Amino acid sequence: MTDLEVQIKEVANIVEQTTQLRLTEFFLANDENLRVKAEERLSDSLQQVAEDIDSIWKESTNIQYKGKQASKESLVHDFSSSTNDISKVKNNMVGRDDQRKWLLEDLTKSYYDEPKVIPIVEMGGIGKTTLANEVYNHESILCRFDVRAWDTISQQHNIKEILLSLLRSTIEMDDTVEIKGEAELADMLQKRLKALPYDFETIGKQIADECHGLPLTIVVVAGLLKPKREIEDWKSVAKDVRSFVTNDPDERCSRVLRLSYNHLTRDLKTCLLHFGIFPEDSEIPVKNLMRSWMAEGFRKLENDLEVEAEKCLQELVDRCLVLVCKKSLDGIKIRSCKVHDLCLREVQRGNVFIMNDIFLDVSDSECLYLSMQKMQPFKRVTSDEIYYCSFGLYRALLIPVHRQLRDHDYNDLLKLTRSIFSFHLTESLFILQSKLIHFKLLKVLELRHREIDNFPLQILSLIWLRFLSLLCRENLDIPPEICRLWNLQTFIVQVPKFDGPVKITFPEEIWGLMQLRHLKLPIFYLPDCPSGSVDKGRPLNFSNIQTISYLSPHCCTKEVIMGIQNVKELGICAYGIDSDGLRNNLVHLQQLETLSLKYYFSGFFPASAKDFPATLKKLKLERTLLSWSYLDIIAELPNLEVLKLMDGTCVGKKWYPNVRGFTRLKLLLIEYSFLKYWKATNDNFPILERLVLKNCHNLKEIPIEFAEIHTLQLIEITSCLPELGESAARIQQEQEDLGNNPVDVHISDSFIPTPSCDCPKSKEYAEYLYQLRLIQFLSGLNDSYDQAKRQILMKGITPALNQAYAMISEDEIK
């Protein structure tokens, strides 16, 4: 089986390489003769591939036959107990997606130890049972709960029959169980619901003993056992752990990690080994990591790529092979991670793919050249090596081959390279540009360490490219030939930190990129689709799009909005004069879950909550200069769970909510705000779980009514007045007095006002000055535009405010 796996893998790679190379030759051919020759070469190559596949098929058939003969007697199929079980019937319900989604979220989110009951109430025949059945058998429920049980209870019910029914759902019963009394059955059910059967407990203790109290070993083995529900699987793990026992704790730990690695599926192994491309101890952004996985094609799926990538990462975390560094503020999503060095040792074996370092340098004859050498996993580049490769260093990921590449295989190295990551660059980008045409099968090109001033035209020949990341300081015009990159899934352009706005302009040919999923740019203009009016139909749109940021509001016409209507995350950034296109057309984005608005003037915001998509879950606002009263409209959004009010979101000092709202809000973040007076009741935030306040230098008190929010779990305060921390402590004590679980309070970096802040007039003038400069910056109306922009972008609101305090004289105050 191992030999067959190697054969299949090699043939599959050859098929992919051959087909893509010949198609590349065909599509990039300049005349008809070259196209004909490319077709002939493709036909000859595929003929050889067909013969290899036939050989593997015969071998596979032979192995399957032997396997069936060996296991024929051990296969038992007994469907009698499940024939009439309604929980096994698969019905498809149409039109209840929202209700199903809410139920799944309520059941799978974290909660306290108390029992939870979720009623589904409606008229007869509406589909309550079918809906419950779909949720009961949903994949996320299967992963979340160790034990599930289904029973139907009528008004004239029998307790013993209910207990028997629940037990049938959780264990295999013999006839003796049927004659037991209610008390015995209840005791059996209670034991079944409580860590596992006695056999599991026994073998579990043996495994724990073999771990010798080493914490990492225990955690890794626990992660390995988590998905296994058969006693034979546990016995197999126990045997493996016992064989890895050694007196050296480090070696023992390494062996146990390898045990966990060996139990991974092929897809998971590939995703794990991909971590080897990153420098040692680096904190890896999860979004880019998962998009790179998708581009590499590690998971062979057509839909829900992001969801599958998240599941893959979570499983690696559960196995303790990947370490979580940062999570989102709501504690749900992983934002960055690190990896154990085990995977690096596996990289050296080259059993999944090959990693090389690409050096760019000048030879003695002053000719520019490119060289590759075997990469040392997680190797740090020394200063001597940096000097040696003075024109830069890239890291390359190659398609796997099962032979030693010799010197004369250099062209194969270029053709087989599937990913390039910039590692250390000085003046090397223009050199690599000229070489890019040789990397014909490239899927990932990440150039984020060297600025560009125009779009590298050589990239347009990389027709298999799926992930492209660039760095630029100047405005960038994307050429019409971008449509050649029809496989592109992710396109990222970053700007150096503290630089001003960089605007990206796309041609209308961008709509030809049908596979596009993520567009992440500083600010860009998206033209209307060439098809013209919405009413005439749109043969082209971004049907797979997931993320867009940051789009200029000037192009938010109905035509453009309808072309991106499947987007889930959208960022809008407005510099200068705004447009009302977004206000009128935002409602058409019926898949939108996350919205971020930056520098977007309050006068162009939707006038009603109904003008926002009802699906919106997360809203982030920054430097929008809204009034606090406008948040009453935001409060009416029916599904909003996360609200982030960043630097300059609201002007004014008072926030008095006037409506009962934020009915589903779980996280509220207020950062860099002038807010001073805040009155609210528990009805304003009925299920709030986390309150985060950062750099709110005027606020002294959180409304005491927050103590009545029984779902409140955390108050986090950073760089605020000491009085605000005391207010949070009072809420904590009040909850405890009411008999509730007290909220956790985290306080860091208390803000101590400077002497100049003691003068009320000075403070008022400084706030006025800051807001004036902010408006000047956004509108660009006077000569201080560049100065204001530099101050606000580089310093942020609080440093700019403190600087204003220090600069104000008594004469200026008067």
C-alpha cells in the first residue's frame, strides 16, 4: 500500500505538471504553428500518462481484492435497529436556513455548566421535526458533542420507554437491559453521559501512566485520542505510546509529536509541513496561511474553502502540533499561530514537497543569475549570507519529485516551483521580475519585502497563479491583461507603515477573474462590469468573492454592488469627498456579515437600519465623525454581534442610548474616544459578553446597570483613567452580590493625565483643534492637508491630542 501510494502520488503530479505546462505553451503561443506543436506535445504526454494510470489501476484492483478476501468474515452489517429511527432519515428542508444557522450557533458556542434547553415552537406541520433532525445530524454538532440522543415524547409518555430510547441512542443494548427498572436505567444513562465506558477508563489510565507526567506528552496524546471512539483505536495508541518510552524527556516528547503527526490524514500532513516555509519562531497570520493553503490546492474542494481551511487549522491545534498565538477579541477565531519544530524535520525528508532557497546575485562576469540550494528548515539567514546574496533571497516550494535532482535538472527546478515567498530583499525585485517567466507552474507569489512602482508585467504570464501579494508606495494602475490570471483567488497589495493613501485602479477586464475570492488593497476603484446595465443581465460577476477591502465609495453603483453581491466581508475607505452610492445600495449585499467603514462622512450613512443588510454580524467604524445618537440606528441591526468604534468614530462627549437595541451584540469595543458621559441600561445590551475600552481618556464610569447583564463575562480596560477601573470593580462586586458569576476584569496601562490636561479650556481647545485637523485631512480643503495627514496617520488620536496640549499657550487658550 505504501509503494502504491508513492506511485499514485508521482503519477498525479506528472499529470498536473504535464497538462499545465502544455496548456501554458498553448495559451502563450504567439502564432498558430506554436499552438499546433503545443497540442501535439500535450497529446503525446497524456498518452504516456494514460499508460501509467492503467498500470496503477491494475495494482490497485489487485490490492482491493486481497483486502476484501482478508476481511470478508469480519464485516457485519446490521441495519435492523436503525431502519425506523427518524434521526437517521435525511430530509432536505428548504427556506429555513436562518433558523438552522441560529440553532447551530446556539448549540455549538461556549457556555456555562448549567443545562440548556432550546425550544422550537410553531404550528403543526411547519417542519419543526425536520429542522431539529437536520441540526441533530449536522457535522458541527457531531464534532461538538460526544454523546447525542433522540427521543419523541408524547403527552401520554412512559418514563421507562423514554430512558430506553435515550440509551439506545448512546450504547448497544442487550435484552437484559429491557427488564431493568427506571432507577437502574436512569443510573446507566447518567454514567453514559459522564468522560466514557469502563474499558476506555482502564486503557486511558494506562496511556496516562506511559506519559510519565510530561505535560506536553499528555496534551498531545489527548488531542490524538479526541476524535477516536473505538476501544481498538485507544489500544493502538497505547501500544504506540509505550513503544516511544525513553529516559530522555526531549526525545520522548519528539517521539510523541511524531506519533500525532503519523496519525494525520495526507491533507493535514501537507498543511502542517507547509509551515516550514516560515522563519523560525515567526508569528504567522492565519488568514494569509489559509489562503496560501487554498492556492496550493492542499484541500481538493470546490466550495467553502475558507471553512475547510479553518477546520484543518483547528484540528492541527487540537493535536498540539500548532500553537495559538492570538485570537479575535471575541475569543472565537484564531488570528495568528506558531508551529512545533517537528514538521521541519519532516520537511527535510522531502516526502510531501521540496523547499529550496533561491539566491539572486551577480557572477564574476557581471551577469545576473539565479541559483537554488536545499533549504534548511527554519534556518535564519546570517549577516554573512545576506552580504553574499546581496541582491536578495527568496524561499521556494516545489512540486514533489521522487528522484534526486541533478545539476542538469536546473530547468526542471524552475518549472516545478509552485510557490515563491520573499525572505530577504534589497535591490532584487527587478532581477526576479525578469526570471518570473521561467516559473511556469507558479501558484503562489508573495513579494511583500520590496516596493514596486508599477505592476510587474512578467506576472501576467503566470496563468496558474492563485495567490499574489505585492508591496507598493505609489498609486498603481493594473493592466487590462490581468484577465489572463483566470485562476487568481487572492490579490493583496500592501503599503509601508505610516504611508499615506495609495490608490489602485482596475480595468474592466478584472471582472474576467471568475475564481477571485479575496481582494485586499489600501483603497481601490472597481469599474462597472462591461455587460453594462443590471437590467440587461450580467454574464460576469464575482460569484466566489468572500472578502473585499478597501473599496472606494465612488464606485459603489448598483451595477458594481450587484456584481459583488456574494461578498461576506467588505471594507469601504473614503478619502476626500464621499459618495452616497453605498448608502443606497448596501442593502443588496444579502450575504454580507462583516462591514468596515473608514474615513466615511456621517452625512452619507444609511438613514435607517433597514438600509443595512439584515445578515450583518460585525461592524467596524473608524474616523467617521458620527454623532453618538446615530448609534441608535446601529442598535436596531437584528443580527449584529460585534461592534468596534475605533479612532474618531463618534464626536461629542455624551452617549445616551434611546432605544432597546443591540439584541444580539456580544462584543463592544470603544477605542480612542472623547466619550465622557455614558448612560445605559441592561436593556440596551441584553446579551453582551465582552466590553473592551482602550484609550478612552475622558471616561470615568461604566454604567452600573451593566451589573444586571447576566451574560457579561469580561471587561477589558487599557490605557484609561484609574476611576474607570474602579467602576468595573464595582460592577464585578454587584454581580457577585446578586449571586451571578462575577465578570472578569482586566486592567492594563492606566492613563495618568498630564498637568496640561488639568486646564478645562486647554482640553476643550485641544479637542477642537484635533477635530478641525481631522476634517481638514479628510476633505483636503486647505494647505495644511499634508501636515495634518502625517500627524493623524502616524501619531493617532491620543498622541496627537497630547501633543496639542503641550503646544497650547495661555494666550492661545484666551
